[in-house]
Amino acid sequence: MNIGGKPYRTLWELPGADGIEVIDQRVLPHRFATAVLRTAEDVAVAIREMYVRGAPLIGAAAGYGVYFAARSAAADGVATEVDRAAGLLAAARPTAVNLQWAIRFVLDQVHRGRTADDRRRLALAAARQIVADELDRSRRIGEHGLQLIRDVAARKGEVNVLTHCNAGWLACVDYGTATAPVYAAHEAGIPVHVWVDETRPRNQGAALTAFELGEHGVRHTVVADNAGGHLMQRGMVDLAIVGADRVAANGDTANKIGTYLKALAAHDTGVPFYVALPSSTVDWSLADGAGIPIEERSADEVRYIDGLGPRGPERVRLLPESSPAANPAFDVTPARLVTAFVTEHGVFPPTELRRRVQGR
Ligand code: MRU
């Protein structure tokens, strides 16, 4: 998607696969900067500190992290070095299952190799494949989700979509998950407008979704997180589309904190509530959402807010100095509140998840 009229992806290889360059999402929307990552340690820091974030993107970055470990290991130590790096990368963030999924995917390939060179070559090929596959999955999510937006447009003209957090192209390699149908509709000339939840405390909606939609020319309005129920009651939302960080086998969906409240409001007001995800976000090992680990992030993300002041970037404290704060970063929306999943395999209700994705 475009930034300043120029097409970008969130991650690209340096010449000779000597490293990757990523968009540093910590400084958006006020500044555009990139960061170069050349080691598994660099990638782990970038994931933990959220230079890169969003389930598909952290998986794609982690794939390269495993490759970097294979590349820099001594010839007789590739297998042990990739295992060490895998542990480091997997510990960077707990909730998005794409991270573990991607690490396992690259490890499985590496361990098939017989020589050190073989293992390095297989690791790079696997990391590249994750990127290519995520791109393709996002593109197909967009194609399938487009029909949902088209159907509303045919009935009433402009379509109002509500989204939470950033499940846009910045959270993926390109296109996004929740935003992929929006971009597809925009490209198809369908009038679409997005209500963007600001998404406290990290403000991924206000900082990232608003930025990427704006740069790509999609009409949008940022609203406080608490506004969603009101907008739905007043008929100002035609459909809600959110992303996912981990979906259990029964369809229970972990996503950014606050998603559950939006699903409840959508249920009460009869607004269809869609979850857009690639199949790499499904955790088949979990029967339901109760076992999904919920990341508890620093309370400072609640205590302080970052913004742009007259002299540049500023951080200000919001709370009384002595007030404790807590920061659960994700919640689980029960499958019964999800109208349908929008995946690379099509659009279907949660009860169809296994059959449509695994074919059984
Ligand atoms: O903590 P983040 O910003 O990495 O979380 C990402 C989300 O929760 C998004 O809502 C998104 O839907 C999942 S990634 C497409």
C-alpha cells in the first residue's frame, strides 16, 4: 500500500539477504522511519518493543530471525543455534500464534537439511515463503471480504465499516486482514468510510490505521474507543471487521483489548461482526479461547500517552502519580458473537472453521 504516493511493504530484504529493513511503527504517524535488523536478537527486540507488530507481520519477521541465526552460526552449530534463537523469538510476545507458527515452520525446514549450507538455504527459503504466503493470504482475504462490502453498497450506497486496533497492512506484509476488504472496495470504486477506534492504550487505531488509510486515500474518522456502541445504535455502522491474534479451534477469537466489547455491542444492535484472519492465526491445539495466553504489557502504556507537541514528540503522564495501572493487551471474543470469519478460504461462520480451513 502507499505512503506518500509510494508503494511499500512492511518488511523487505537487504541485498544478499544480509538483513531485513522494516517500517519502525513506534514513531508513526508523526515520522516515517525504518530499522535494519540483521540478527535474531535484533528481530526479537523489534517484536518485543513493537517496531513491528500485528500477528502476520511478527510471524514474518520471526522467520527471518531464525534464518539470521542459521546464517551466523558456526558450520557445526546451525541446528543448536536456530533452536536457541527460536526460544528467544518465541518469548518476545505471547498472544499472537503466528509467531510460534512461523518459527516452527522455519525450524522444521532447517532440521531437514544435511549440511550447514543446506540448512541456511532452507531457512532463507522458508522465511521468504512465509512472506509470500502472508501476502497471498491477505490478498485473498480482501477478495472474499469485498463481497460483504459490495452487498451493503448495493443496498444503500456508502458503506460504513468499524474497525479496532490496527489489522491493516502495517500489521501484515501488505493489504492487511481487516482492512484488506476495505482496500479492495476502495480500488473497486465502492464508496467506503471507516470508523477507526483509537484503541487505547497503544493507540494503534489512531496512530496506525488512521495513518495507513489516510496515506492510501480511504475516507475514515477516528473515534474514541467508547463511541462504537453509540454509532452502532444509531445505524452508523454497517459492519464491523476486526483482525485476530489467535483463534481457537472452536472459533473463540483473541484480539486487541476492547474487541470483545465491540462484539457485544454489535450483537445487541444487530450489526454483523466479522473477524478477518489468515489460517496462520488459528491455533488448532486449543479447543477454546480459555487457554489463549493474554499478554500483560507495561502499566506505563496506560500511565503515559505519546504525541506530537510544539517541540516534537512528547510523552505525558495521564494518571495521578500514585495510582496503580494494569494493562491486559488482548481479550477473547466468544465464537457465538462472531458473524463470520473472513479468511483466504472464504467467508464462513465459526462452526465451519475446521471444515473450511483443514478440509475435514
Ligand atoms: O499488540 P498488537 O498491535 O501487535 O496487536 C495487533 C492486534 O491485536 C490487531 O488487532 C490485529 O487484529 C491482529 S494482527 C492483524
